[in-house]
Amino acid sequence: MREILGKRRRLLSRRDNRRSEMLSAALTFATEWQWPVLPGVAPDPQGRARCGCPDPECTVPGAHPFDPGLLAATTDARMVRWWWGNRPAAPIVLATGDKAPCAVSLPAPAASRALAALDRQGMRLGPVVAAPTRWSLLVKPYSLEQLGELLYAKDHVPGSLRFHGEGGYLALPPSETGQGQIRWERAPLPGSSSPWVPDVEAVVDAVVEALTRTGVSAPEL
């Protein structure tokens, strides 16, 4: 009986630590960095790879907003505390664009090789969010017109690149989604100010060049 009680206490302690970690991260994003966030849909407890939303074929299980919707994203500390007080395990979803960072994402294997190539070139990158299948490079906010002009000027843009701009979203660490853990591949530098992020032009130019130079074939995922 003592052994069972001890295991239960350890499980409860880990659960409490996890809840505290999620709330602390959400508050940092919202209040210190002024990134609007909201809780995502929790993974379906009956199936890790399934989503808790009504869509049985959801392609981003647990990693998207549902209730509340994306427009509810906020930097208000009271709202963040209320959300994660009631849903402590909910993924943290960033509403990209406007004054918040946007992102450029690509499949994880290609992203790993591209980042290595960019490091060799001395390219300065901001934070990089890593999901099990895709990595996302955070960039400064951009408009659809700006993105359109950038892509139009390219001879070739890999179809595996995805863009998270205004009206988009991205799950942030340390969220747990239906596809697995979200983590920092390149963590923001410690500090209270919002992390530095590069321009989207610099990232797209560098990533396309790196993928071309390394001969990376990045399948659509």
C-alpha cells in the first residue's frame, strides 16, 4: 500500500509540475512577449494520433484552436490564467501575424539539413519550433501582398514550404499534441523582452538556397 501511495504521489507531483509549466509558458508568451495565445484542442484521450475536435480526419490533431476560436487569442494575463486553470493540459496556440511573429515551416528532415547549411553560412536565425513532422522558423510579421511578391520573384519554391501568416496559428512549446511533443529546436534567448526574429525574405531566400544546394528533396507532409 505504501508503494502504491508513493507512486500516486509521484504521478500527482509530475502532473502538477506539468500544469505549472504550461501556465508559466503561456503567461510568458502573452504578457512578457506580447504574443496573443489561446488554448488548442486537447488530443483525444482514446487515441493519441486523433484530435479532440469533431473532425475525424483532422490533419493537426490537438494543435489548433476550436473552442474558443482563433479570434479569441489574447495577451491578457487574467484570461490566460482562466483558460489554463480550467484546461491545464491544453496546447498553447499562437495566433500568428499582426504584431506577433509569423512562421515558415518545412518537413523536419529537410529542416534539419537546411538549418545545418544556414549555420555554415553564418545566417542568423530566430527561434525554431520543432514538431515531430515539421519545424517552423519564426519570422517578423508579413502581409499576404509581401509574401506574394516574394514568392513570385522566385524561380522555384519547394512545395513543402508552408507559411503561417496573419489569420494563421502555430502550436508552441511545451505543448503536447496528437502528433507528439512540441519543443524548441532553437530556443529563444533568456530575457523578458520579445525574442528577435528575422525578416521573412531572409529566411525564405536562405531556406530555398540551402535546400537547393544540399539537394534536399522535401516531400509534402
